[in-house]
Amino acid sequence: MEFRNLCSLETFRDICSPSGYSENLEDVIKKEFTRIKGVTYLDHAGATLYPESAVREFCLDISKNVYGNPHSHNPSSRLTHDTVDRVRYRILQHFNTTPEEYSVIFTSGSTAALKLVSEAFPWSAPTATEPGSLFCYLTDNHTSVVGIRGPASAQGALPIPVSPREVEGRARAGVEGGGVGGGRDGAGACQTPHLFCYPAQSNFSGRKYPLGHVRGIRARRLYPACDHGGRWFVLLDAAAHVGCSPLDLRSCDADFVPLSFYKMFGFPTGLGALLVRHRAAARLKKSYFGGGTAAGYLAGEDYFVPTANVCDRFEDGSVSFLDIIALNHSFDALQRITGGMDHIQTHAFGLARYTHMLLSSLCHGNGHPVAQMYTQGQFDSPDTQGAILNFNLLDCRGHIIGYSQVDKLASLYNIHLRTGCFCNTGACQHFLDITDQEVKNNLKAGHVCGDSIDLVDGKPTGSVRVSFGYMSTFDDCQTFLSFVVDCFVEKPPRVDRERLENLRQTKTGPCGNSHQKCSIKPSANGGIEQEVETRRPAEPSLDGCVGPSSAVDTTLPKNPYTLTHIFIYPVKSCAAFEVCDWPLGAAGLLFDRSWMVVNGHGVCLSQKREPRLCQVLARVQLPLGQLSLSAPGMDNLSVPLESADTVKTSQRVCQSKVCGDRVETVDSGDEAATWLSDFLGQPCRLRRQSPDSIRGGQKRLNTAASTAVLSLVNEAQYLLINQASVDLIQEQIRSRQESSEDGQPLERQDLISRFRANLVVAGVEPFEEDSWSQLIIGNAQFLVGGRCERCQMICVDQDTGSKSKAPLLALSACRSGKLTFGVYLSRQVQGDSPSARTLSVGSAVLHRTLDLSL
């Protein structure tokens, strides 16, 4: 609460100049964005939100008018043709240019526009007298831009990556020239076409690159054009820029400008455009021709003449004309709500700058910074910085908290942000100091783009990005900052006051080296008092941090531990079935996660989507050969435990997915489907894993676990937790509740049920299981495969289906921001005895501890 008081609206207004529509934004939200009530949406760089009036007006339009195929000539088709032409003109008007200068080629998005350029650009291979084409691109480019090098290289062009500092750092006086692409040195000069690509705004950091680079490259004043003769063309990737910033193509007349409209308006999706400068369009060549692109052709002879109109020539088939018509209403709504892009830029940048200042000045109670910011400069001008913040959070020891942990906790707070590398490997490598070899090694280790492997050997593989739009509010900033303080800051939170003041006042240059530590506490009059101490930052230390011991014990314990609980979950994501002893199967506890519930589209349901699954109790009754299902208000249902071969031949075989793995399943019949559908209130079916469906362990686990045979579990055959760890989490929950005087304490058994483990052992030290490598439980031997990464599932009360943030927040506090608890096991079956094929509560547990990186 103290930090929230510091983050006051008055401070925001003092730092930022609100735009013309900011004062009425609350009314705008109520009218246009009712669906985001309770949601903090901070992923506008991914996709912005559409105003509801734009969709209403579009639906009204298409319900009153008949729009036909624009390639026909009937009245409805002429209406479509004329409306589409009007939208083309409106797009050009938005970017301050005209149909005499540019053409608008509609595509499915920015990526399709880039692909079009890659295939149509006149690449030339080197000859004895002429050098080949160059494809030069800034390393801080989106993946879809870098991907041009594939078609370019195939046609003989040489790809050259260029770092941002080289463009001006290696510049020299070039040869001014005219012509189509510029750079002509006179008669007989090299005419080889080259392409330089750079983003108007980095989608990673929000850095804005000088729009003057367009003419600087064409005039061959900037690198790499200054070192290579020929005709230089410039592609300006505007996809990330145009969502919150104006773009004037009169002063920045790039040859190719790709963009996606959902980043500008939120609706329609699946529609983008390539804006092509006419003098560059004349050089594009195309091999494929589709409907509407031909002036004439012969079916029996290789004869084709393209249409003269640039748009028609490159738009294969009928354009998505209803989506294009929707743009009309999106333009109307944007102008009506905001008054124009200048207002949007001022508003969104103000929110981003304010959040950047507070987040980069926030410190832990021991004075260490909370965030490592990835930005260029001082974040002081919308001319050089967009409404994007990129960062990683740090614990009180100075260690980076993995982005997937931040993402999971943010989802719990209904904060929508983005994590990873954002399809910009070059910027990710630059800011996170990741070498090319490390990228390759991480890939070999199993890390791929888009997964949740956020740290490899303690080094981040990605980061966290928050981005703002025209409907973002000061409350969004405050909610996000409060979330960071609540979940990741060692209390009491402190503010580096000197850095905050430098960021507020200094326009250029780095901040000073001295830090201020600001202790915030309530004053007598209800405000805040600040105790400021100026000092240099200390070296990272472990003081004041909560976490497991790093000591490694390489001996067997003197006193064996005990197995206290055995749980099986016959139906995935349904209630636990506790037993005292149970047989072991090839894929884990016999019948554990052998069934799953799927929705009407065949998608596996979990408690994330349907919390009421926790009230469905599935019991395996081995003597009776049946699976019994029960739920509140429902009669019990029995499903036969018939042999797998009988099941497969008598019921329908289906394909399903579990944790990205495609598995073959067998439908359990209409009676079970009706029972589940009635209870859950949506069409559902019960499916059982087919005996022919073999799943292997997840690649991120160690070798033994990754080669084990799996049922419908998420990661591994068994999940084990330590009772001592549960007790520490319970104590943390109580401590947080006492400080906030809110909520009911959670009992140990309640917490155990939320972690949905198969095996619970009575250990001695909290989280000592993290360092275990081997286990013997009774006579059965197990290998530890890795740690279990937790998500919002542990927030679900397994009796009622209600949700509480307390367990996840407590786990984060106990693990210094990490959300891992419990270890995965796989059974060693080679040479085991019959007594090793059953587990019993009360069995002794022996473990061996080795120094493994789990």
C-alpha cells in the first residue's frame, strides 16, 4: 500500500502530460471496453483491443448492405469495389501520402507482406562483371524480416546482418544519386538492386530508429550502402510502430512498408498490407499468378500478361473484402475516441515512461534493484522510444527470476503481458548477452522459441514485455507495479530516489552512480514519510532472502523417511483418490491419469478452464473391475475396467493432445458423456488412453525420465512432494494473512491436495527434495527427473473449485520468485522383484543426494 501511495495520480500527471482524451478515458472504457473490467491488458504490442462501437457499426453495415465479389460487375460487386478503393485511400491518407506515390496491397498480415517482398524483389546473383544483390537487415528485426534471407539467398543474394550502431558508426560520405532506388553514380554505374530492412520501432525494446535512415541509405551516406554501389531500396517494418505512433510517408518515403491492422485497431485480424512506393513497384517481379492478377493468359501455352494495376497484380484471388470494409469503421472509431495518432502517442508513451521510472527505481528491502531494464537511452521522448517496457525481475540476491514465473503469477492477477524473445532473436541476444553458441546449445538442450524454459544455467533465455495502447489507464500502471511489489519485492519496498529524480529531470546521458535508498512508511497525517540514505550499491548477498539451503549432502540419511500418502487421479484433472497401497504399472501408479475429459471440440479440459472438475471423484474398484464416478448432486456412474483390446474394438478411437503430445484415445461411451455434460454444463466426453498410444517423457527432464513411458500425465510418471516443504508454505501463507488481516488459514491437508502429487513423504528440511537424485520407497527404486513447475492450478480449492492466490504467492515467497515445488520420478524396473511392484503408506524412503542441475 505504501508503494501504491507513492505511485499517485498526481505524480503521474507531474511526470507525464496527459493527452487530450485522457480526462475522458474512464467514460471511454465504460462505453467501448466493458469486456476488460477486472483485466489489466498490457500486451498491445502483440495485439491491441478493439472498441465495441467499431464492431457494432461494422455488423450494422453488413446487415444492411449487400457486398459481392469485387471481381464481378453487378451492383453489389461495384459497391464492394468502390468501398475497398475508399479504404485504400483512407489508409494512404492516414500515413500522409497519396495514390500517386504509393499503392496499398492487401495481405493476410505483415508477415505475408514481407514474404511478398522476398519473393518479388529483383534479386540478382553475382556475375563476372556485376556484383550480386545484398540483403541487409538490422539485427534488431522481427523474425519475419530476417526470414527474407531464405528466398534472397536462394536467388544468389548475399545476406548481411547489420548491428544498429554500425548504420551511423560506419557511415561515410556517399554518392548522392537519384533513380528508382537512389545511389546512381552516373552513366554506366552499377545497377545491382540491394535491399536494406529496418524497423521503425523495435518490437523487443520499443526503441525507435531514425526515419531519416530511409533517405540516408538510398543516398548511400549510411552503412552498408556507403560501401556498396548499386540501387538501394529500403523496407521499413512499421508493424510495431503504427499501433501508437504516427508515420508520415511524405518525409519518410520508404520503398516498402509492411503492417498489420490488428496492431492498430484490434479488429479485423488476419488483414495487413504492403504499402509500395510506385517507383519501387515497377521493379518487382512475380512468377505465380492467381485470379484477378492477369490481363490475359493462355491455358495451353506459357503466355501471361499481368494487369497494369499494382494492387491487382499482387493480390492473388479475391481480397478479404468484408475485413477491409471493417477497417472503415475502425478508422472512424479511432478518430472519434482519440482525435488522432499524436494524442495516442502522447498518452501511451506517458504511461510507459511513468511505469519505467517507477519500476527501474524500485528496490528490495536490502537496497538491491528489483528490475533489470532493457532499453536504450533515458526513455525521455516519444520520438526515440515507443510505449514498450522490456525487463527481467531480480530477486533480493540479484539473481534473475525466470520470465515464466512472472507470467504465471501475472495470470493469477489477471494481468496480460508477454514473455520470451518476442520473435526478435537479435535484440534478445544483444540485451541478454546471449552468444550464438549459447543459442545453439540451448536448442540442443530442448529450449525452443515459445516454450517456458526461461533459465539455462542461471542465464535468462528471454524477458518480460509490457506495452500500452490508447485505452490503457493509470490504473493499469498502478495494478502492474503493485503486482510486482506484492509478488517479487523483499519487504519493505524501497525507492532509489536519486535515480527516480534523474529519470524525471535528465533528458540525456546516463544516471549517476550513487544510489538513494528510500524507506517508505505511513506518516501521522496518512501520507508517506521517506527516510533517504545515499550510498553506493552493495554487492549481491544472501542476507534477508528466503530459500533452500545450497549445501549438498552426498550420503544416505541415517534415519529413513516415510511415505505418508499415496494419491491416484484416474481421470486427469479430477479429484484425488487416496489409497493405502497400490500396484505399480508400466506408466506409473496403475490407472493413474488413464482417462481425461474433453470438451465438445475434443480439447482436454483442466481445472484451469473448468475448476469444477475437482468435484468429480473417480475411484478405481479393482475387485469389481470398474471405474466409479461421483459428483455433488449426481447419481454415481460406473465405467467398466475392461481390457484395453476390448475397449478399443467396442468404442470409437480418437486423436487428442496432452501437453503438446498427440495421443490416441478411446471414447468411453454416451452414458459417461451425458453424465459429465450434465454436471459441467457443457458438452463433454470421457476418453481413455489407447494401449497403442506410447508417450515418452518431456525432453526438459533428465535422460531417465525423458525415456519413461507416460500415461496422460503432464510431465513424468510420478510426482513427489515433501511434507516439510508444505509446512513452510503453510507458514508463509499464515504470515502473509496476519500482515494483511485477510483470508482463512489453509490446513496442511488442503495444501497437499492442491499440489496434486502422487506421493507425499515426511521429510526433515523444506525443499531438500530438490537435491535428491535417487529414491528407494519400500522395495521400489526411482530416479528423480526434475522439478515440477507450478501454475495457477494450485490456487484451486480441491473441495469447492474456488480460487485463492495465497498458495502461489506463498510458494513464490519461499522460493525467491521461482514457482517450482515437488520432483518428478520415474521407476527403475530392470531386475525388480514382485515386492517392488506395489507401494504402501508407511514404507521407508531412502534417498541419495547428488549435485545435479535439475
